[in-house]
Amino acid sequence: MAPAGGGGRPRAPRPPPPAATDPDAAAYLLYTSGSTGRPKGVPITHRHVQSLLASGREAFGFAAQDVWTFAHSFAFDYSVWEIWGALGNGAELVVVPRETGRDPRALARLIAAERVTVLSETPSLFEHLVPELAGDTTLRKVFLGGDRLDPAILRPWFAAFGDRDVELYNLYGVTEATVVSTYHLVRPEDVRTDQPIPIGRALPNQRVYLLDEHDRPVPVGATGQLCVAGHAVASGYHARDPLTAQRFGVDPLVGSPSAPVPLYRTGDLATGTSQGEYRFLGRADSQVKVRGFRVELGDIEAALREAPGTRSATVAVHGTGGAKRIVGYVVPEEPDPALAVEPRLAEPVRDFVRARLPEHMVPVAVYLIDRIPTTPGGKVDLAALPAPDDVTAGQFIAPRTETEHLLARLLSEVLQVPKVGAGDALGELGLHSIGAMQLTARLRSEHTLDLALSELLAARTVAELAGALDAVRPVAAGEAR
């Protein structure tokens, strides 16, 4: 190609860069936002990847006769496990088209056609794949990871394939420790309880510690921060020295001052069992504070999954500050194509959850949806879930009376909700004990309307509450505005 301007000789092509021969040279730099929202670059070396492959070979007995799927984006580090787990052991790798990977029926057909023996998936995608798999599946090993694994997801698998010679593993890992750190061979007895599936024990190349806030080991059965150490752990974040000092440390039991072994504080909570395994409990920062209460969303999700007719479920928090609202989403066992167009309220499911959880943990609404959306990495895509305002669009009933106008204004201010209609359910708006107390106080002090808190909480909609207020004392004309 000639230089810009036209004249001169064509430039000679540059030689390709030399192949890296230093095992401590970076193999890739992967950015992960984690729970902070600000991307963090993690340099992973060739030595780190080789450590993963060697420990995987030792723990799982991979063979050259295996056929692996490559179904995840190469921008997601689970692809390192898939690509090099296959090629690093001389096995065959089947590249799964993006559309096929998102279509359970098409993926099941590909698994059968290519006689796949090793499959890696996230729980949310595997749950929908199981009903589509052929009874004479060629699968030899299935690896699940990326999200907490609920027993309800795996019960259909064991019902259909429990007598087959297929090993099903629950994997746990973080980018900072080269993809996989722990593994657990799931057994039928694991799915007979409601406890999350264990994440098991460390791979041969790592060690696991459960530490308290002072980096002291916690006893068996107690909750601690899960920390991983070993030669698969990165040395830190790229150009983020303060964060590196905060999250990375040194293995206290292995290594020496001259050759320390790195340790990474994952920010995940876990508990140890008497069998030497670990149970993942969620992020240390996954608890949310809603209406003054600290809530573990995983507990709500587990209750939703127990509801009759439920295939899968998830939970999201909408709004900020005092306007935070917990919303549940349920995929029914019986497919309903109409749900892809318009999700529907599922009051029976909400009533089911209400009978099992404290009131502050009950979602303000539960919606039936056709499927749980996922990110390119296979995790639940919370941003793609329909927001309450999206679902109720077109059902808004404007306030009609002076009392309804008054309540719409006060509720909007107390709950920080932009628009309140006469037909809106108070629970969906997020009105529970604390907000109800604020509302009764304002009604009493600003409008001399003395309504008992119990009567206020008994009303289901804004219109019903307006009727209760009218029974106490009619609002004077013009007072609401």
C-alpha cells in the first residue's frame, strides 16, 4: 500500500510478532466489573492457564477421545476452560453458533449430532436444556458454573439421567484465579434438600480459606469470606494498585518471603462442612437494604422456586433509596407464548411466598415471564427483566376524586414513585410498614385525617385506601392540590 499522498514505494509488510516463550508473560487481559461496576483488568499468564489445565486433567481425567462444546463468548473467561480444556488434552472442540447456544432445542440437537461428551453451561441455560436432551445422550461430563446452583434446577436432570454414567459437576471460580477454583460432583442426595448445591473442595492447584473481616479462619459451619490461593491466582489488577492491595494477599501457609504464593479475597461468602467441602452463600455485598431491612435475595428466589407450577425464578431490585422494590419473576412449567409479548402478574405465587417469608421479604409483585434473560456469559441479565412500570403500561387509571388525588401525591412523595394511579396496588408501589407509618403521619399532621395503621395496611389499592379515608372524613374541595 502506498503512503497517503500517492507517491513512494509500497511499505514492506511487518513480520509477525514473536511467540511468547516466557511462562510468566500475559496470555490475556480480561476486564471484569464484578460488584463495583468499574471494570478491572486481570492479567492472566501462560503459567496460570497451564496450572488450570494440569489440575483439571488430574481431577477429571480428560481424554483425547472427548468432544467438547465451545458455547461461551471468548470475551468471557469460561471460554478458556472450554477451548484449552479440549485442545490442551488433544480432544475435539465443537464451536457452537451463538444462536444455537441460546436455543435449548437446537443445542440439544447439536450435542446429539456431534456426539458431545463434555459440556459446560451456566445453571440458567442448563435448566432449559435438560428437557430437550436425548435419552441416549453421549455426554460423559457436565460442568455447571457462573451462578449459584439451586437443587430445584437439577431434579429434572436426575429424574431423566440419574441412572446414566454421566458426571455432573458444580464449579466455582473467579477471573482473578483463572476460571475455576473448586468443584463438586453432584449426587442424587444433594437435590433432595433445599440447600444450595455445594461448590465442593479446591482443585489440586489451589487452596481455599474462609476468613472473617480480620483475616482469621472461621470454624466449620460459620460464614466467612471465601479466599483462594495458589499458582493459578493472578498477581493483582492492571494499573489498580490500591485495589490490588485491598483484594490480593499472600497464602499464610504456603510459600516463603522470597517466593510468596498469592491469595485472592473473592468477596463471596461461604460456609464449610464437616466433610471438608464448601457451600456458596452469595456475595458479601448481595444483601440489599429495602425499607430498613437487610434482605438476602437468594432466600426470596428459593421461595419462588418452591411455588407450584414454577420452572425457574429470579429476583431483581428496582429503584433506589427509599423507592427500592423487590420484584420476582417466574417461568411457569407449562410454556405460554403470550408471556413473551406481555408478562402477567402472578398473585397466587406472591401469596405462596407471603406464607413462607417475612413481610419485608415478600416481592411487591411477581410476574410470569416466558424465559429468564441471560447475558452473553450465560448469567441472569437483570437489566433485561421487565420493570414493573413496563409490565403495567396501559393499565394506568388516573386519580378521579379529591381523595385519590391527595393519596397519589403523598404516595409519590413518600415512596419516590413518579406516577401513582387509582388502581395501583399499594404492595406493588412498595408501601409496607415504614412507608405506611410515614403516610399516616402526614395524613394526620397535614390533613387532620386520622386513619389507623391497620386499616391503611388492609387496603389493597389506592382507590380502596381513598374509600377508607372518605369514611373517616371527606376531604374538602381543593385540599388535594
